[in-house]
Amino acid sequence: MSPTSTVTAAAFPSLTRRATTTLQVNLGYRCNQACSHCHVDAGPHRTEMMDRATVELVLEVLRRRRIGQLDLTGGAPELHEGFRSLVRAARAMGVAVIDRCNLTILSEPGQESLAAFLAGEGVTVVASLPCYEAGNVDRQRGRGVFERSIDGLLALNALGYGVEGSGLELHLVYNPQGPSLPPDQADLEVAYKRELAARHGVVFNRLLALANMPIQRFATALRLSGELEAYQQLLEAHHREGNLASVMCRDLISVDWQGHLYDCDFNQQLGLPLGAGASGGGRPHLRQLLEGDPEGASIRVERHCYGCTAGSGSSCGGALA
């Protein structure tokens, strides 16, 4: 078990993989922000970034396995020097591309054309905005982040993102400020759309409500405040069996900046390799996906997985129920 895991035993129900429909690729840990809830521990001083050969391997896997969706994350994935060429190549193959964007990257020096590039390639933008109140966002993500985030959203709106009929999808991501479950996603989306439109003239397509995972930076903060085990117990107490059918690890493979494979982004950050790799088979790598899809393989589960099945459920696509 990884030394950074929050548990001593895994009691989560067993799961098996379906055919892979999404390749979620972490291009590196460098980010222009250092958010308190970040399970990746990303920040401006991180240097880990995917090399060119591995980026090319990502494209070859997409071709060989005919995977329909490429989900790019980080850090701030846009800071990778090969980000735009990777997006272009994937889109040329007809692969849908998601950019998990922190919004402030759009106003960073050298990124002035980023929003227009994303629109031109038809990239779906999934943007972090943990609250529609400035104070709450700045406490979690840093002073001035809310104002810059609104500027980024307005720039995306001006290009058609979030506008009905444009075909350019803009989704916002909410996560709680502390150790609690997200509120009802549908109700919260109504409030977000009302408040952001009234206060700032911002529009978007969907709100994705995510639970905070009890790992890495967030787990450390909870441990220091004495709330870690209580939060874990909260997740377990609200587990819903019905969410197991829709958890993201059933159809998604997570790839780290070195090309190693995991069942999800959270397992990646805990160093828990894809399925069979956790039982003595080494660390699975992108190269192995050239040979076949791990459909039917066991998924590596541990206690933190309750973060995905508690309440309405949580995944990269928001609530499950």
C-alpha cells in the first residue's frame, strides 16, 4: 500500500473494467495556482512534465484502441509545451478533447491566444469555480483568483462557450470548502446560473459537483485539524450501491506524466497502479495499451473510493445519481 494512502485496509466493493472510452492524461504537475484542496499537490514550482515521446505514445494509443475521448489535466495542462499540438492531432483523428482549465491560465503571459485556440479546435472546457462568492474562491485558491476566473469565463463566453447553439461546451466544477458532501447538483446548478448571470453576465452549460477526496493536500489539512477520520466515516456512511455502475474507473484509464497507468486520477496520486499491476505485475504503461484493452480486469479499490459513491456520487463528470 502506498505510504500516502489514508487507510489501513480496503473494504470497498470489488469492481471490474468495461471497455475504455476515455484516456485521461496528466501532462504534468506545474500550475500557476496552488489550491488548498488540490489532490495533485500541483503548483508553480513543480517540474514534472510529460516528455515528447510519451505524448506521441498517447496519440498512438488513441489511434490503435480507437478511444473516443481525451481528457487533459494537470497541474495546468495548458502549460505543457506540447499541449496545443496534442490537441490538434487528437481533434484531427475525431477524438473529443476535454481541457480541465483553472480559468486564470487564460490570462497568464503567453496564453493570450489560448481561449481562441480552444474554441477553434472545439475543445470542451471543464473549468474550476468552487463557488460563485469571491471570498470563498479566494480562500481556497488564492487572492484575486475569483476576479481572474470571471474574466476568463467572460472571454470564453465571448467566443461562444456556454452559449446555447454554439456547440462549444463550458462546464463548471464545484467542490465543497471543507469535509462535507456536495449539495444536490441540480439545485446548485440553478443557483450558479442565476448568480453568475445576474452579477457578472456569465453563462455556462452544466455544473459538475465533486466531492473532495481524502488524499494528499486535502487529507493533510484534515489530519492537522483532527477531521480526517470523521470525514472518511461520513463518506462510508453515505455510500450508495447504485453509484457503482457509473463510477469513472469503469470506462476511463488515467495516465501519469511518465506514461504509467491507473484506474483513476486519485489512485494515480496515491501510486496505486492499474488493476493487476497492484498485485505484483509491475507498473502498467501506455505501451501495454498498444497490445490490448484491459476490459474485464479488476479495478484497484481502497477506502478513499467511497468519495466517489457517497451521496449522489462524484466523478470527473460530476454527480452520478
